Amino acid sequence: MGSLKGKDILHGNQFSKKEIEAVIKVASEFEKELKKKGVIPLMKGKLLATLFFEPSTRTRLSFETAMQRLGGGVIALGPAEGSSVSKGETLVDTCRTVAQYADVIAIRHPKTGSAKEAADAVDIPVLNGGDGTGQHPTQALLDVYTIRKEMRTLKNLTIAMVGDLKNGRTVHALVEILSLFNCNLYFVSPGVLRMPEEITSHLRQKGIRVEETEDLREAALKSDVIYMTRIQKERFGDLGEYERVKGSYIIDAAFLKNLGKKITILHPLPRVNEINPDVDNYPGAAYFRQMRNGVFIRMALIAMVMGKR
């Protein structure tokens, strides 16, 4: 269980299957323990620094909740305007400063590769909470945990990933982990938002079955899980292009009824209009359960990189 001690969590491809299963096991243990007591004091006297240079609700709050549920404390650094970054301080210097105060860092930053830059600068564990359009490995781990709970397995599932696959750091990390479990993947997107070719080619070289389509219904009929993502307005330099593709895929109650089968629906959130609220009471709508699972997974990761599990 101690295989992640002292490690940074930066990329979906860094894990072995054994490590993924260990994280899931620890998260499950914490979930059960929290039903009996509010705090599991493994991190008493330790501090997590959350460095979030992009907006966040679920990732930031679940990291902070996770540390506090483990009995530790949190120090938080928000947008650049509230720190010395506004004075021109580099990310490296900011991280070196924070490492003097904290025992572990969770970071989100708009620059791809920023989490590795931070990790290379400090001697304490760094957990990537999203680096630009690059990776979001802790989200991928909570997604896998959710799929395992909802489907009772991770093996040989067919999963449709839908929406902005070009810029979606959640799907970039998730496919790396799913590839360890022989999942079949459908990539559903407008042409301009296709999964990057290097990712698709890499998966196929590993023997993963990957199919690309613009037809959500076609993919849904053949899938066990739909993983919806938001068309990310903030990733478009040309807002006219965004206007052309926004709303490309929408799941509502009528779509699910016409599908004629039960399917599990995930979404990293926030949503805009791609999942209608009339889906929220559908038995397979797992995105709010998915959100809660982020606390257990991030508790597990903090405890494991700190050598407490």
C-alpha cells in the first residue's frame, strides 16, 4: 500500500494497475470509516497547500475537505491577483516558498506542464489538480472509482467519452487509466474537438479498441457508460468557433427514453447545457455521486503519498 509514498501525482500514465487498485482500496476503506466518524486523524499536524490559479469548486473544495477529514490543516493560495504572482513572481519561486510552510501541495494552473514544473522545484509531494489542457489525474482516479462502484467492475467495459476531447484534461488522464483494464472506448466529438491524435494512436498501439464518431446515439447504444464533458468556452481563441460547436451534444430524459436501455452517466462538472436537469433523477445519473467520491480518492492519495497508507 505504500508504493506511492513520496511520489508526485502528475499524469494518468504514471500508474500501474496494482497502484490503481491500491488507491481504490484505500479510498473505499476511508469511505466506510467516514460513515462511522467524521475525522480519520492520519494527517494531524500536517498542512496541505492548495495553489489554484484557475477557477475551481469541486477539485479545490474536495482536496481541502479531504485533508481536513484526515485531521490535517489547509493553507490556500487563490488567483494570481491575491499573491506575489501579481508582482511577477515565477511559479517555481511561489512553489519553493509554499514548500517552506506545507507538507504537500495540490495545484491547478492554466499552463500545460505546470504541475511537473512545480514538482521539479520542491521536495514535497505535488498533486496535479489540472494543468491547462494537459492532465487531471486525481479526477481520472475518482472517475475510475465511480465507474467501479456503479458497474461493479472496470474490466471489458465500453465507455463513450463525449464533448471537448481536444482540450479535456479529464479525458486525457482517464483514458490512460482505463487502458489498464482493457476497456473499449468511443470518442464522440465535433471534428474540431477530436481527441488528440497522439493519444488515440498511443491507445491503439496498446491494443485498446478505439472508435471515433460524431454520433452520440450510435456510441450510447453500444456503451455501458457515457462520460459527458463541457464544451469549454475558455479554451477557444475564436468565440465564433465556440458558438458553432456549443450544444453539439445534449442528454435529456427524452434521449434516454429513446435509447431503450439503462446506461451510467458521468460528468466531471460543471455542466452548461449538455446534461438537462431532467436527467438528474435518472437511476444511472452518477455525476453527483462521482463528485462526492472525489473526497475519498483525494484522502487516499494524500495519505498514500505521505506514507500513511
